[in-house]
Amino acid sequence: MSFLEKFKVGLSKTSKNLREKVLGVFSPGKLSSDFLDQLEEALIEADIGIEAAMAIREQVQEESRKNAIRSEEDLFSVMTRVVESILSEVDAHLKTASSGPTVYVLVGVNGSGKTTTIGKLAKRFTSQGKSVIVAAADTFRAAAEDQLAVWAKRSGATIISHQEGSDPGAVAFDAIKSALARNVDVVLVDTAGRLQTKKNLMEELRKVIRVIKREIPDAPHEVILVIDGTTGQNGLSQAKVFMEAAGVTGICVTKLDGTSKGGIAVAITKDLGIPVKLVGVGEGIEDLRDFDPSLFAKALFER
Ligand SMILES: Nc1nc2c(ncn2[C@@H]2O[C@H](COP(=O)(O)OP(=O)(O)OP(=O)(O)O)[C@@H](O)[C@H]2O)c(=O)[nH]1
Ligand SMILES: [Mg+2]
């Protein structure tokens, strides 16, 4: 299956559910407040978040007053437009360095897909002819480095790692120094998803970022929070915590191929103003793409 097919199949369950719930109570013309309540509820169930659900409700109500919702398709096209405009309010493009190495730090709770996403990103950049260093700054988990080494090999990136239990800041430092010395184009920093305590983890992330900034003042160019799309609204509270500690600049939503409802992408953008920049739709090296607001909005509501 191509990326697009996986992406659409992933979101098709959500759109099917939404359609069934909404169309079961829809009758064209002036829409009742009962209908609007049910619409809002169905949207919240799709993980879209309360604010976005309210925004959609208001727009649908407004269009209905103008008698502009005469068919099911009118209804869904209004909803698609609102979601697309929410997602387009923020810049979804990955930033790159104007000169010197581009540095991305990937953060997120354990199992969200950080290491896998680094592998996919490394492959993307090496395929573009760029040199890539991956930094194994998850020194907490024994197998973390091995896992990253496999991705480095697959993608043709160079791995920088220290012993298990060593200082993640020192790994990041080495990676940056090495990138500067060898004119490497991209540095991707893998971080731990779990430490003894959440406080430790956040302090460690702050330190990693501080170390990078000291060597390259405008780096990291992106701090990407990786969120497992199947975690639903929990993703929103994760995002808040990481935003405070690590200054997240963009989100990667993974596992959109699975049982994810996908709506979390809208909730995070609307509630926190952080753009979704990447989406993952599988475990393979090619299963990552830049986020496309228009495609996403359509897939969420498409038949
Ligand atoms: N289906 C699917 N699986 C994914 C995707 N991204 C990652 N995974 C899987 O999710 C699991 C966890 O991925 P990792 O990359 O190890 O996650 P991590 O955030 O590095 O986890 P920790 O290192 O434990 O913090 C692995 O089995 C991956 O293959 C995705 O987009 N779709
Ligand atoms: Mg990992």
C-alpha cells in the first residue's frame, strides 16, 4: 500500500463513524440545536477537541441559517473547510538551518515512535543526498542504542552514542561537535521517553536542548513532539507538559494507520497552537510524510 492509501485507510474508520453518527440525525434545511449537539458530540468522540468541535458547530449553524446546507455534502464540506482553516493557521513546514547543520530533537512519551521517526527522517535526508548524524541521547534504556543503530544502518546515517546510563547532554554535545567539524547537514537527536520520574525526564530534555543551543545558537531548529495517534485526548496533556519543558515547535502524529481516530491533530493545533508537521502511517522506513492540512481535513470527513 502507498503512503496515501495507508493514510486514507487509517482515517476512513473515523470518517465512517462520523458520517454514520451525523447522518443518522441529519435532515437538510434549518438544523436543530439537537442536531448540532449530536454533531458536536460526534466530533469530540473523534478526538477533535472541544474548541475545534465548537468552532465547527458554530460555522455549521451559521451556514444553516443562510440556508446553505441543503445536502449531506454541503454539511461535510463546511466541516472540511473549518478543519482545514484551523490546520492552516499554523505553519506546518519543517524549519532548516540557513547555514550549518540542521538540528532536530525528538521528544515524547515512551513508545510513541521517536526512534522509528528518526529512522524515517534519516532515510528521507540521506535520500536527498544529505549527510546525517543520529544521536543516541536516550541513554536510559539498554536497547535504545541498538535500535537506533539499526535505523542508522538502514538509512546510511552515522550514529553517535555513549555507554548506557551516560549523560544524554554529552551525547548531544558530541553529535553537534562532530556535525560542525565534518560539515554534516542534519543532526537528529533521539531522547528517552521514560526516566525514573517525569521531573528527571523534563530536566534532562532541557539540558540536552541547552547544550545544543550553546554550540549552535539557533538550534535546535525543531523540537518535534512525537505523539501516538491512538492515545487520543491524552496526547493533548502530553503536549502541554513537553511544551513547557522542551519548547516543542512541531508535532509528529504516528500510527495513523492503526486504530487512531486522527482528530488529535486538530485538537493540538486548535488548543495549543502547535503545528502538526509530520505524520507516520506504519513501521516502515517510507511511512512518514509532511503533514498536509488539506489532505488531512478531506480524509477526516470523506466518504
Ligand atoms: N503502526 C505504526 N507503528 C509505529 C509507527 N511509528 C512507530 N511505530 C511502532 O511503535 C513502536 C514504538 O516505536 P519507537 O520508535 O520504539 O518508540 P519510542 O518513542 O522511541 O519509544 P521509547 O524509546 O521506548 O521511548 C514500535 O513497535 C514501532 O514500530 C507508525 O506510524 N505506525
Ligand atoms: Mg526510542
